[in-house]
Amino acid sequence: MKETYPFKLKSLPYDYDALEPFIDKETMHYHHDKHHLAYVNNLNKALENYPELHDKTLIWLLQNLENLPEAIQTAVRNNGGGVLNHNLFFDGMTPASSKAPVGRLAEAINRDFGSFENFKETFKKAALGRFGSGWAWLVSDENGNLKIVSTANQDVPMNLRVNPILEIDVWEHAYYLKYQNRRAEYIDNWFNVIDWNKAEELYNNPIV
């Protein structure tokens, strides 16, 4: 998360077909190589003529949108958010999922949601309830307390004043080739590929 301009497309940590049958190879190619790459390229284009911002991390840019030149605030919000959100999304999945939270995060989920099943129900409701395009997130505050939130488009949670732990992309391009309008089925299957070890790492070592 300390990368600065020019930002680069981060490689997938697994093969394109590794998450099948839950997320298909064609969607992974299209999502990563087309959509994600476009966000990276457009973010770099927005920052190109502002050398005073070339040493700023992506998190800094997203936390300080109101301090950026007005001409690029929207572009950085949309494309910078797209880069960060997709990096976290792709890194947060694995073909070798434990299928359940681990470590301190597992304890926190039981504490704050009552059980893992309650967490799944609440998270799914947030993901289904996001009208149009956006994301559902599990985040933690400075005290390690957990909360589920959703964001529109490529916005980040609370301007990154909370720590992202895991998130699901509910833009149609994330699932439409396989699931069409069946967002609920996509969400249910996504639970099979969550990298709970990565989520535990982000809970214990916040990126913000």
C-alpha cells in the first residue's frame, strides 16, 4: 500500500481459473485485465501533470481528496478508489479458503455479530441492498470493533478513516457473465473463496 505514481496493475495471486466454479475464468480475465487496468491507467493520467503528488501513496490521496486540485478530485476519487478496491478484492480471495474466519478476527466476528452465520446474513444483506454498483465491506475501527458498511461506485469506506478487512464487488461486471441478475447466488458462492488468512492479516495489521 506504499506504492506511488506511476501506479501499476497488480498481478492476481492465483490463476484466472483458480476460483472456479464460484468465479469463472472469463470474468476474472475481463474484470482484472480490462476494468482494473482501466482504473490504474486513468489514475495515472489524472496525476500525470501534478508532480507534487507523485510521492503520495494511494491511501494518502484517497484520505485527502478535498486537498487535491479541484480539477482531478473526481478522477482520483473514482479511479483511485477503483484501484484500491480491486487490489483488496482480488487479494482477498483464494482457491484454498478455510471457509470460515480464523484467529483474532474469528473472535471479533463472534463478539460483534454473535456468530459467523449472523455475520454472513448481515453481510449478504448489505451486499444485496447496495442499489446499483458498489461494494459491501467488513471494516474495523481503531479499537478493533467490527462493522459492515456498503459504498457506492468506487468510493472507499468513510474516506478510509476505518480499516478495510474484506469486501465484495457488486458491480455487475464482477458477476454478470456467470450469474446474470442472480446477485444473491454470486454472494453465496463468494463466501467459498474468501481468503480468511488475508482478512486476519488486515485485521491485525491495519492498512490505514
